[in-house]
Amino acid sequence: MTYKGKKHFSLKDMPKQEMTTMKNLSFFLLLVSAIFVHTVSGHDSFYSRLLNNGIENHRPHVPIGEQPLAKIAIHKAVIALHKSAYIHANPFILGSKGEDTEWVNIKFEYPEPTNDDWVGVFSPAKFNASDCYPETGNWPEAPYICTAPIKYKFANHSTADYVNTGKATLSFQIINQRADFSFALFTGGLENPKLVAVTNPISFANPKAPLYPRLAHGKAWDEMTVTWTSGYNIDEATPLVEWGWKGHIKKLSPAGTLTFTRGSMCGAPARTVGWRDPGFIHTSFLKDLWPNTIYEYRMGHMLKNGSTIWSKSYSFKSSPYPGQDSLQRVIIFGDMGKAERDGSNEYSSYQPGSLITTDQLIKDLDNYDIVFHIGDLPYANGFLSQWDQFTKQVEPISSVKPYMIASGNHERDYPNTGSFYNTPDSGGECGVPAETMYYVPAENRAKFWYSTDYGMFHFCIADSEHDWREGSEQYAWIEKCLASVDRNKQPWLIFSAHRVLGYSSNDWLANEGAFEEPMGRAHLQKLWQKYKVDIAFYGHVHNYERSCPIYQNQCVNSEISHYSGTVNGTIHVVVGGGGSHLSEFTKINTFWSLYKDHDWGFVKLTAFNHSSLLFEYKKSADGEVYDSFTISREYRDVLACVHDGCEATTLAT
Ligand SMILES: [Fe+2]
């Protein structure tokens, strides 16, 4: 094969021997020429865009943790192929028995080793200047690589004497992400990467397979939605779900298909080095469900030849009829993030509690019914490969329980895009991946507020990243949601938003003087009070805290562990310790704070019936209860007049 005349090099074009060892000098010259061609071909605007809005300047609004991929100056990467360097990946074919996860062993050798050398995993395997995305501006010089790796490890991660021997091995856990993979050895550290060797492409047996199902309530109580990701567009195959009662004949339901493009991203890095094709996201609406019934399902793609590619089989229990009296258990947490089980470098310390929480919830699957992850999901921050990895991480939960999400700053915020906070925290995603990858029963998924029911619970899930203030569209919706519940049938009224709109003793909120996001209580307190919200949950602050029942900024009950009688205040709970770096508490004594925990954990609500609710805070590490209280009351206690919150009455009889 000759490379002469090719504008851009492709690893697929290379003979295996050359790809494996990168010894071929003529190939090196071709790469150099490819860079030259690229330099003069007008892609110089990309670099300017990157510098203006890009990864180097991106810092999370909350300065705790940093997306590890943002540390790699991949656009500065240069070619430094070494004739004695090699890198091998094994096995070549992944998932030959239908698995969606495989361990890949990497073996490499480099005669000039340093402790800064690193191995990046690229997917698609081909990475070169042809993937660079033109943006307006001027480039100081053209990049060779315009796509961040999906993960990386330092070369000495598993071999301490690599710096002496130049020989090492690494293991990566790879999930099916629809494209092939290559593993590239770099020297020069993360800041000035120099490519010295790259492996053959390796691939899953079926890269397009339907994967990572996530359940969510539809707009009606008797509707469950199944959303999944595949590589099949609608012109190649028809997406569908086969489902039905366990042990009975199954039926087929159609699915809608969505995707999104780089052009729908609002800025860097999502629009530049962080972009990765999301594949196709399908949602099927399973309707007319019988309550409390076990259903089995699997996702499929019917090909043009009539055959169907099927996923594994899963099952779920349909939700209770609203108001139904039965045992009902809810899990709530925020800010879990994702982490890499293979210890990929800093990934495991980016959100250090993420896997601890995930594993505890997987272990406890039989003991709860529905999950609310109230914002900040993968913290992809514009590196889109991380969304697949997050959906894979939570799949053991989301494939069998409704996994309801809220929108966080790391999903939505980006300057000049309509987010209420003008921060770059989404890394240019501006909500598009979250709104597409996960279904929520919102009227408009780009405005991420919705209500949903679970038996005796009524949830109003607000979107703190859009204006909630009085007079706003969302404020009117919040009032409508809170007012719409029949407390006789659904006594347990829950409000939630990602950011703390109520109370938190977090240090940065305390420093701002309000112990909340500014304006939260000023605008929303009257609604919580009027509609007698039982508990309000927030994330964003990465710890746990519970307040007393509060009315007009005052504790209205001196009880700590048991509340009974009239609903005279709302309990505010911060449960943002799902996995990200923990947030510090202020040293100021906050009179309304009853329990604080600087650890990872989640809340479980158990409604035993219409008059008895158990609240438990559990640490992720051991699943044990560290804070709890109960509420006992009857319907007349909800109706009872308290404070000045009664509806008007007439003197007529
Ligand atoms: Fe957040």
C-alpha cells in the first residue's frame, strides 16, 4: 500500500506490521507531510477557538476536582515516532460472546522512558488532523490530533521501574462505545504530548449493539420509558422493544430515535477536542402498564433483511397507582459523577466516591423502588465520551429501576446560552447530552422541570439552572406542580432542585452570607409554605445536611427524630455527597442545622402507608443509617390551619 497522495493518514490504511511498531520511516514522513498539508488547508481557526473558549481556560465553577481529560493539551501533540518503540493491544476482538465490557492488556516498550510518559485510549481508533473542526479565528499552528482520548494512564501506572527499563504493561477496561479503539504511547507529559507509538485498531464484535438501558417514568403513572444507545440509525434498522409480563407472551413496541451533532454544542471543549459522536439514542414508551407488575424487556434493532439484533433481557416492576397504599421506597442523591474501575489515572480521584455509591446502590437493589439523581451526572464537562461510560456505570440500577434525573450546572450551564448561571460548567454541552441521553417527563426537555408520582409520593423536580424566580415560567410551573397534588391520596410532597435553594451550611454559601443560592428562599419559600412541602432536596453542595422544619426562616419544631401532627414547616436536605469531591462546612453555627456529614451518601425515603414516613441517610461506604427521622400524621393534619397559611374562609354559614 502506498500513502502517496493521501491528504490525511488513517490507521485503517496501514499494514498491520507498520501499525504495530511504527518503524516505517516513510510512514513518518507521510505524517509530517500530512501535518503540512493540514497546516495550509485552512483549519487554523480551530486552535484559536480552543484557546479562546477551550480546555486550557476551562475551570469548573466549583473549584473541586477537574475533568482529567482537560489536563491533556492534545491539540499540541506532535509526531515523534521512535523506530524502537512499540505498543501492542490484546485481544483484537472484544465482546465476542456479546459482552459490552472487556479488559484489554497493553504491552509497550520505549527506549527513552520518563515518568511523564502516558498511554491514551482513542476511539475512534483513527486520530489525525482530518478530525479537526473548523472554527473561526487564527491558529498559531495546526494541530495533529483534535480529539481527546477517552481515558488514559501514565506508563508507569502498573510497572514502577518503567523509567529504568522502558518496558511496561497496562490494563484498560473498555466498554462498547460504537467505534474502534487504539492505544497511543506519548512522551512529553500531558502538557506537551509527543506520539511515539500506536497500536492496531481493536473493536467490539458488534460495535453497534443496543446497550445501557435506562428506565424512567413517562408522563403518565402507567407508562415506563426505556432509553438506550446504539450505532443503528433508522435507515439501517428499526428500533423496538420486546416486552411483557414475566413468563407470558411478549409484544413489540416502537422506539423513537434521537442524536445530536457537534454543531448543537455551545462551545469548547464539547465543540472541539471533547466532541465524540453520541451514536443513536432510542426511547420506547411502554404504556398501559398494570400496577405493581413484573415486566421483562429487551431492546432490538430489526435489520433490512428481517433479522433482529437483540440486547440482553432485563426486568422491572411497574409503579404503583398514584395514592396506592403499599410499601414504597425512594432513593435520592446528587452529584455522583463517574469513575473508572480500571483506575485510569486521575479518573478514580475525579469523583472519588462515585463507585462507592454506585456499588452500594447495586448491592441494595432489592430494597428500593425508584431513584432520583438530582443533577451533576458524569461531570463530562464537554468530553462526551464520558456519557457512555456513565450510562454503563449506572446500568445495573437504571435498567431495573426508574432512574429519574435533574439538571445540574455540569449538564447545562454555559455563558450566553440561557442558563440562569453564566458559568462554563457544562464544558459547552449546554444541556444537550443530558436532555437526549436521559428521558424525563418534562413538557420540554430543554426546560428540565417535571412532576412525577410514585404511589403516595408526589415529586416536583425543578431546574435550578433556569430562572425559578417569581414571575418566571418555571415559578408558575412549580406552583402548579405543588398545587396539583391531592394530599389525601399522596400525602408525601417532595420538592427538589440541583442547587441549594433552601438551606446549607456549606462554606462558600456561608461566605456569601445567605446559606443558599442567592434569591432561592426569597422567591420560593412562600410556595413551600403555602403548599406544605414535606421535604426539599438539593445537591450541588457535596455533603449531607438536614434542617429542622422551617417556616419563615424559623425552626417550628424542637423535635429531632420524630415529627407528628400538623405540617407546619419544610425540612431542607442537602444530599449532594453522591461521589464528587466533598464540600466543607462553615464553622458558623447554623441554628437550623440538625445533622451534618462530610462523607458520601444518599437518602432513602420509605412510605409505609399514608400516615407513616421514614427518612434515612445512609453512608455509601457501609450502607448503614447515620441520620433518620419519622413523620406520623393523618390527612386532617395536612389540612389543618398553621401559622398564616390557611386558605381564606367566609363568615357565611
Ligand atoms: Fe453542581
